[in-house]
Amino acid sequence: MKTRTVTRIISAQPTSDGAGVKLKRSLGQSNAARHDPFLMLDEFFSDEPADYLAGFPSHPHRGFETVTYMLEGHMLHQDHLGNQGHLKDGGVQWMTAGRGIIHSEMPQQNHGRMRGFQLWINLPSAEKMQAASYQDITADKIPRLSLDSSSEAILIAGHTVINHLSATGFINGIDGKALSTDPIYIDLRLAPEKNAEVSLPPDHHAVIYVYEGEVTIEGTSITKSCSAILDGGDTLNINTHSGAGILILAGRPIGEPIVQYGPFVMTTNDEIEQALRDYRDGVLVSAK
């Protein structure tokens, strides 16, 4: 057994996206701030409607997957495939952009708190031009594992073992292992003075994001709004003194070049140019 340690900490930086939604970006704030296969991680969190009401009007994607996880709030997804999904408290939307999807994500509230995360997961070059797809997963379909009376793990995707208790997550009934990057996505909520031992595949790249409190991993402290890149190993030990909320992400690395232009993520400049032409010519969603 090898215990994972922290190799790098990335502090989330304030930015905006869509039509002006305020958020914090850790992974993806620069080309160097990625961890294959994870391209970007945003947290949106505000009690002020002006920070989120403009939403994310219709826009394209190609070449990767987006996973949106809502802690609090209500957002409506609509896309060119005819899908509609109401993302509410505790729900997840998993979208494979593939060769092309055009969608919008718009708030369905005009007051109150909106808080959640959007993760971008890369696709291998051989899968980037697959047909687009979308899954809407309500909170009641996502497994929750009680660790004690005040700590729990929410298994959004993948398989793991936490505190020696087996737990299985899924994506709307589809095993994470059906995806080539074999993603693991856990929302771990620890009470004060608690420790969690999480098993991860040793060949997976892994990163955590602390969205509440502060944690310690093998002597390294990670504070709120920071991502920590982890080295290899099959065990992750997390300690907290004051309580914490942590996203744990792990996935099989792809090991291919990444060329990104805004909402398009491919492996060559030529493929990016093709994506731009396809979008300009109105064939992004039907290109072969």
C-alpha cells in the first residue's frame, strides 16, 4: 500500500463565465493548472442574485464531458437534442459533448443561494467525435454512505472503499467503469476531529477540492477554495479538525495532447479549426 501525498496546491481564482456568472476556478485557470483527465473545476456560490441570474445562455461544446453538481439552487438545462433537465439540490447533470452539443444552463430562481460545481473531464481522441449524450441524475438516485452520525460520503461516480465500508456509486445506473477514464467523484463531508481513509486505483490521477473548512493530508494543510494535486498511491488519508466538505476526483489519465479553444477541447490545432468551421457553418452538432 502507498499513501498519496500532496504535490501541488492550486488556489481557486475569482472569474466569470457564461453571461457574467461569478465563480471561482481552480483546475483550468491556466493550461498548466490541469490534472489529466480533469480539465477544469469551477465553484459557483452566491446569495446575491446579480451574481448568477444571467446564467449560461446557449453555447457549444466539443470533445469532453461536463459534470454539474448542485448543492443548493435550481438550474434548467436545455440542449439541441431536445433534453431538458431541472438541476436542483443534490442533483447531478452529466453531459458528453462528443462531436458537438449546443446547450444552455439558466437559473430558475430569482433570489436565494445558488451553489455548486462544474467539472470538465477530457475524452480520448478516439472518443471525441462520438454522438453527444445527456443524463439527469436526481439526488435520490445518488448513493450516500453514512460514516458516523455526522459524516457522510456522496458517491456521484465510481467505486471506492471508505473507512473500510464498501460503497458503490453510479451515473444514472451506469457504472463509472463504462467510461474510458473510469472516473471517481465523491463529495466527502467530515465532522470535526474526523479521519477518512479512501481507497483509489493506484494508476488513477487524483485531486481534491476543499469547499468547506480545512483538511490535512500527510502533514500538508489544504484550506477552503483550494485544489490539491495528489501523487500516486492506493490510499488517501484525510484529517480534519474543524469539519470539512471535500470533493475527491480520480480518473485514468489519457496521456494525449490537449488543444483547447474556449468550449472546444481536441488534440490538434487542425481539429480546433475544424470545430470552429463546423460551428460557423451550423454543422457542429451533425459533423461526422
